[in-house]
Amino acid sequence: MDRSATTISATTIRNAPAGTGLVAVILCALLAVPTSGQDRSPYGTFSVLTADNVARMASHGVSSESCAAAADLIGVLSTIVDVEQDARSFSATASMSLRGDEAPAITGSDGSNAGEKSRSNVNIGISLDRGSYPSQLSFNSNIGVIYSDGAFDENVSTVHLSVDHYVTPMIQPYAFVHRRSDNFMSIDQRYEIGGGAVFDWHPLGYGSGSIASERRLKNAFTKSGRGKIQQLGGPLGADPLSYGDNALPHWAECYRVLNKLDDSPATTAKIRAAIDEMNVRWKEALDATRKKHTRLRLGLLVGVFYELETAAINTGDATLDVPGERAYRLQLRPTIRMKPVDWLTLRTDFYYKKSLSDDLFDVAGDDADYRSNLQFSVSISQFGGSRNGGIRTSTRLTYTRFYDNLPPQVGDVIARKRHSTFGMTVAVGL
């Protein structure tokens, strides 16, 4: 393999984090700026609609239909605020897991090997998240350690920073920075920085137009999700725009009476603007609720990233340094997420990372082999605890398998191609 176009020194990669980290911070700062409306007052123009005021409106000549519409709006506004606070909240989670790792042997030039690796270790992690819809900023870090010969040995570690924003309910652009080390696969340091988009599909139903019955609503969303949707848009998740338009005359009457305004075009225009703003928030709240509580979500991530890597192969007798490499990669990640009940999530991710550099071919093995990295993971998460005091707990079972078509090599010494892990994680978050 001609490495002239792809090799770089280990020093270059070790100096890379500062640059990539700076780019990541800039990207996150720009994309995480609150969108218009994120800092809006909870009720905006309709803050005058309190339960006491609504109770007094009948004595001021307001029709019973308008009083009922105003009372209904108070409940909807309260639900919108609850959903917004949940979708834009900050959370911190600490986790600890027991994990088993297994990897095949390292192959030497004489047919010998360093033996298979199979270990049990402890993994410690921390996650910080800001928001979930329409924007999310996430940071997580994990480190796997094992106690051996009187010392702690770090064998696998990851650091990940990402930011994403839904431009539509089904399209989610993202940017990320990722660092990984894995001594099972002889990866000393691997850095990735890039971006792309995630495309969502909800086959059981998502928009109000596809929900024609209580049965469809039940099939598409979990119990708490159905409750939120009903509170936001009527019993069958009615379109908020049509709901707001139909209720406009009633809300306009209430608004004029409560603010002692005349029935002028200026007053009507002001109420129309308030309704338009509320409809935007209404739709965002419905989308956030549907995203969080849908029973089945299919997704496809499509992106491009830049990778820098250094490696060191430990044969047991010596450590062989591998020249650093860099490459642009295409990344595809199909995702299946199932949520049969509110407290249980099952998720499967399959990562395919194809090199876009023509010279990355395997000369030690199959001539047709190309540099592609595969990652397959399955997780089952159970959530519990109480929101009182902001404390929540979760338990997660995870199986992950890494595969490198072209592992690091020095001469005829080839590093491991595969690394499988199985772990049970317990996490506590605020």
C-alpha cells in the first residue's frame, strides 16, 4: 500500500486535538444558539388568560363558546410550556458498567500470535446534554480500565461531542468531533471530525394526517405520549394550525374583553400575530412529543468526516509503532429504535465507514479488500426513578462489535480486525 498520500506523523495527530476541539467549539456555539422563540415568555400575548380572568369573562358579556375556548387554551399553553422545558433542559449523567471484551489473536510473520484477548473490566462514563428538540448539544466521555499487576490499565476510551438541529421533523443536520483509543485493535489514537444529516421515518404514524383513530394513536405512541398529544391538539392530535384558526374568533373576543380593546383592525392583527406565534410553538411541542414517545423510529445517517489515526501493535514481546494515517470517509448509519412502553427502549445501530481515499487497499490480505470500518451495536435501556428533585436512573445492556477491514500492520505483523464488547451499565442523572 502506498502510504505517501495518507501517512502523517504521530506528533501531527497529537497536535490535532487543539485544532479539532476549537472547530468543534465554534460549530457548537454557532449551531446551539437559541432559535427565535426559544427565549419567549411562557404565554406571550396570552399571559392575560388566567383561570380567574376566564371565570370573570361571562359577566362581561363573553359568549359561553369563547369562555370554553379560553379555558381550553390555558390547558394547552401549560402543556406547551412543560414540553418546551423538557425539550430544552440540561441533563448530566454519570455511569458505571461491567464489560467483557473479546478480540482475536495478532498474527505474526512466522504464523505465531500474541493470543486472544478476553477481559472483564470496569467502564466509567459521563454525559452532558443540552436540549433534545429542535436542537441538541451532547458531550460524552467513557474510559475502560482494568487492574493488572498492581496498576490500572486503560484499554478503551472515547470522547464525543456533537450538535444537531432539526430543520424539519424528518431531517436533522449534525456536526461532531470524536476521539477513540482501543488497545484491543492496536488503535493508539483515532480522531474524527465531520457532519451530515439524519433522515427519520416513523412507519407507525407521525403527523396528524396519518392518525385517523384512537387505535392508530395507540399503536404509534406510548401512553404518556398519547396523553401529551391529546392535551396539545385534541383527542386525535389535531393539526395545531387548523385548531388555532378555528378558535381564533373565540380567543379574539376574550382578548379584547380582558384588555378592554375595541374591535378594530389593529386589534385583530395583533391577535392574529399572537396566534401565528403560538402555532409555531404548538407545532414544535407536538413534534418534540412525537419524537420522544414514538414506538418505532427508523433513521438513516449520511455524513462525511475526516479521520486521523496512529497505532501501536503490542505483540507481547515488543510494541511496534505504526505510521499515522489520515483519510476522508463516507459514513452511513441505519438505526432502528423501538419504544414499546415509556420506560423501555431497544435500539440497534450499524455503522459503515468507507474510505474515500483510493490508495487505502490491503496488500497483506485480499487484494480486493478496501479500507472500511464497521461497527454494530445493540442496546436495551430501562429507565426508572422519579423526576422529583431531578433524579433519574437507567439500566442498559449493550453489545457492540467493531470490525476493521484493514487493521494496522507493520511488515507481516497484523493487528486484530475485530473487537466485541458486552456490558451492563447503571447510570444516575440530574
